[in-house]
Amino acid sequence: SRLNRWLEGALEANPPPMVKGRRIKIRYMTQARTRPPTFALFASQAERLPDSYTRYLANGLRKAFGFGGVPLRLHVRGGENPFASE
């Protein structure tokens, strides 16, 4: 989709930071709602993604898709860890 192609370019231009020596992997993004525009971002270690990086992505969305002056919501979600119970 256009959204994930944009996300790939944004990640190449400014990759997510390292946290405790491990890179946060952002997998994909979907639009969850339209009013207000709400996007779900799926990443590993989602709880450790800094607010500054989510602002970078939100501002990039505004610029690329013409959401200037519109309140934008970006929810970061993590995946299930299959090894958490071990």
C-alpha cells in the first residue's frame, strides 16, 4: 500500500534508534480510523519507541498525505512474543 511504501522511505531516511543495544523493528502501518485520522504502527519493543520518533512519523504523515492542521493519532502496538512464557 502507499502507506507502507511511505513508511519504508521514512525508515530508510531516519531509522529507529537502538534501545539497550537492539534496534527497534517497525513492521508495518495501517489506518485504523478516518475521523480523526488514526494510524496503527506495529513494531517490536513498541513500549520503548521514543516519543520523538513517533512525532517524526506523525509529522512525516502530515507532510506526505496532506494532513496539515488535522489532529492525527498514531498508536504504536507490539507483537506477541512467542518466547515470553519460557
